[in-house]
Amino acid sequence: MISKHRLAAISFVSLLVLAAQGQELPSPQQLIKAANAASDLTGIRPYTLEVSLVVKSGTQDEKKGRITVFQDKGRSRTELEIGNYRELRIVIGNREYVVRNALARPVELREMENARQLWQADVGSSDQLGHSFAQKIDKIDANCFDVTRPSIVDVRKPEWTSTGETVRYCFDPDMKVLLLASTYREKGKPLSEIRYVEYRRVGGVQFPHAVRHLRLGKPSGVDFEDIQISSLNPESVSFSPPEGAKEIEGCENVRQGRLIKKVEPFYPQMAKMAHIQGDVYVSATIGKDGKLAGIRPISGHPILIQSVLDALKYWEYSPYMCDAGPVEVETILMVRFHM
């Protein structure tokens, strides 16, 4: 027979278990704030950030490169090199100066993020945040939530308005850092994933050793390997704008805009008859009003390129933002034609 004291102890423990099971998870806003604070590099300025780039990892077309960021207070210098491509970017206050040895970045780098924001959740003001939930990520009981991007309206056929993609962010509840960002087009397996691997600590700030991109479970896009952060002597680096650089309004951490209006390019009948297919890449500037300007083809079949140029006139984004307001940004767009 169980004594009254033992029964009371068992009841108390049961209540604690039930309370723990019913404990509310941190809200999405709390998860983002905690992770961004744990990985915010502004607290250790000045610093040098060095990252090895790997494009199409493990394939015959694999390319390797490097990106180095020299960050001082209110100014930065970013050097990018991969293959024969070179780019230098200087930011001083709200002015940005860019010089490169080509008209645009290589198409393989079109989705490459800002190196200073590699491991922070990208949540815009127009995104809809769901409720927090628990999910097992690599043996970690992670805290996750889903973000729904804005719907994209087809200008020619509004009735075909598409539901925005869903991105799932998952965080380590103990380290307060981002573990995984998965993109879903529909229920089921994720279309793409970004994995943040082996966090380290420097000056009280945590950062991953690598950031890896997967599409349908296979390496895709640009992987960031061997991420290193060290102290910097600002006097050893030149932050002067390079000669002949393009000057634009900008900031260190631009908040991304979203595609909100588009027109699907027509598949030219002549191309279908000739079984012409493939990808078309174009460079463009997203203006402060969210509209595209300076559209310039990079590669693709001429018949398909013209169809893309005609459609892009109608595309529109929510503006990219700095603290001072909307800014222009350069981008590379890809449109895929398949029979």
C-alpha cells in the first residue's frame, strides 16, 4: 500500500511532467531575436570574415572560390573571387561602391546571400509567421516555425495568383542558433534546404563552420565552407572607394524584398516546334519602387530570351530595405523552359 507521503510525491512529480509537456515554446519572434542576438557580429567589430565558396559541390562542374569581408565600424570591404571572376565592394555609411571584371556575377552565384547574414533568419515585414512547434533535427529537439511568403499575382491572369512559398526555420533551443531553413512548395518533402553546421564561438558570438545548400536532397547552389572570424586592425585595410566603381545607395544588412507581381513568359511556338529548351539568365536592377530596370540578358537561346524580356517588364517586388528606406539592388534572374 502506497503511503500518503509517497503518493503526494508521485502526484507532485506527475504535475511537473505535465507542466513541462504543456510548456509553451518560444514565439517565432522570440526565436529570431535570440538567434540573431547570439550570432550578431556587430558586437565584435572590427573583424575579418573569411569563407571558402564551393559551387556545384561534388560534380564535374565544381568551382571553388573565396569571399573575405573586412568589417570596421560603419564601413566594410568585401573581396569576392571565383574562377576568373573578381568583385570588390566597399560600403561606407549608406553608400555602396562596386567594381567587377564582368558585367554581372556568374550565374552560379545568383542566389548567394550577404556573407554577414549567412546564418540569420530572413523574415520580411509582409511574411506571415505561423506558430512554434517541436521537430527533431539531427537528434536535436529543435524549435521550429513556418513562414509564408506573400502571394504572387500573375498580372495577365489574376485568377492564377499563386500561394507564396513556405519556409520552415528551426533553431537549437539551447544554443539559440539557426539549424535549418527548408523551402516547401507543397506538403511533403522540402524542395530545398539550407543547413547550418558545427557552430563555433568567438568573442561571445556563435557562427557555423559551414552553410550548405541542398535541392531535392542533393548539393545545390553555393556552399560556404571553413568559415573563419578573426580580429582586424582597420589601419591594415583600405576602405577607399575603388576607381571606376559604380556608386549606389545601400547599407551593410539589406532586408530582402519579395516578388509580388509577375507574368509567366510565353513558350514561343517556334521554340516548341524546334524542341528548344533550357534556362535563360538575365541581370537587372530592382528599383526603390520594386520594378525592374537595366534588364540585360546573360545567357540562353535568343528565341527564349526575347520572351523573357517581354515578361519581365511586368514583374514587381516589394522593395529591398535599409533602415533609411528602400534601396536599389542588383540581381540575376533565371527562367526555365522545358518541353
